[in-house]
Amino acid sequence: MALAPGESKTVTFSIRTEDFAYWLSDDRFAATAGPVEVMTGPNAADVRTGVFDYRPPRDAELSSAGTRPSPAGSPPGR
């Protein structure tokens, strides 16, 4: 999103349970509830951080196939 100098906008986006998943040694994905640090900014030298408490939905299901589900907009296998 491009902004003019001094302009601000509110941005809303969704984060799926799969975006928090990691591979466990018993061959499955898991997404653990708890604090998550998020970093944003215009470049790597000007980063702002925030923390939120992630709680997976009770009905969340993760793929146990050999690859992690692809993030939204990414080709499969990435």
C-alpha cells in the first residue's frame, strides 16, 4: 500500500491458523496458543514491533501431509 507523506490508513488482514503452524517431531503440524511478536515497518532499519495473544479456534484443523499449507496467495509448496 502506498501512502503520501503524512497520510495514514487503517489496514485489516486475516491471519490463518496455518500461518502459526510449525512441524512437530511426531509428523504433524501444531499452532500453539500464546504471545506472538509482529514486526512491521517501511524497511528493515525502521521496524516497529507489537505483541498479541494468539488463540487458535477450537475447530482449527491443520494438514498433516508432508508440506505445510501454502500461505494465502503463494504457490503450493512454498
